[in-house]
Amino acid sequence: MASAKEKCFGEALEAYNEAHRQKTGHKLDIKYKQPWVQDTVTGAWRMEDRGFWAGVNSMLKTIANKLDPSKPPGSAVQVREPDITITTDEGTWVVDNKFSRADGSKDDWGKDRGAGNRNTQRQDYDSINRQYHPDEEQAQDLKLDRDTCNCKGEPAKEMVEIPYPAFMFEPHLFFMPVPHGSLGTLPGWLDELGRALEGGPKPVFEVP
């Protein structure tokens, strides 16, 4: 189940995307918590549009096949759910949030190995990005944290009205952390978000 912070980030991401649409006439192709599965035969990664649990069920069939070859394997050997999947003219990337937890501890890459392919979270996310960007060394270890977003201290709280009744029904305050600084110019959509909110988490919208 998504935490309150994850829900807030997902709503902030959608709100930013709607603002982007109003400004440019189109939305960015951003998916929050998009499931990915690794093909049992080819090892290639693909988005699982049937949902996370469909991927899990397929992976469990593959695991059962390894234990008992008489049982048919599933189509997926591993399932992952990155925080952000974004597709632009430059390609597709997966990015994970690695901000501090509520207790102040650092949210680092998961150390547990996948039940299906025995890879870590970081290895699988890098594998997805390498599949789509084999010649880009910098398309690895993509994450949002206080360093990549150049966050300095805590953002000042300011009530901001989000006038999108389609998915919100009262004023909300959202802070949109975006990549900046150490990620440089990579890739184009990161630069766009970085220029929009340079310096770390800030209110996405102006006060009316």
C-alpha cells in the first residue's frame, strides 16, 4: 500500500503534468508506479499494462516451474514497480524516489534480491534503462533525492490552490522535487523540470 508521502508525490506529479499541458498543449508521458516485467525467455523488460499483481502471478508461475518443471512457467521471471516511468522523444527511463523517510533515515536502493531473477532493485532498474539507452553511460542509477534535486533545507510552507476538480476538490499544497545539479543535462525532460523548479522542492503553482 502506498504511503501518504507516495500518494502526495503521485498527485503532485499529475498536477505538474496538467500544468505542463496547459502551458504547452500536451502532457508528458509520465506514469507513476508503472509495473514492469522481465520476459522469462528473452530477459527483456516491458511495461505490464495488466497491473502489478498480474505480473506477480506470472512471476510466481515461473518460480513454481523452476521447482517443478512439469508446471508451465509464466511469461515473466521478475516484476518491478519504479516510482516514475517517463517516455519522451529521447526514449524511456525509469526513476526511483530516494528521499529521507519520515523517521529521518535515508531511503537507499533496496538490498533484497528479486524472487524471480535474484537481482537487486538497482540492478533491475539499471537493466531497464540500459535496454532503452545502451550507449548512454549516464542513464544509470537514476533517482530523485536531496542531492540530485539540490534540496537545501526544508521548503517554506505556502498554501497553493490547485484548480483541477477532475482529481482534487479542495486547495492542496504540493512540493515537486525535481532533478537538478549532479544530473547535469541528462536527459531532456530532466532539464525541463529542473528549469521549472530549480533549487529543490517548491510549490508547483503560483498563488492566485
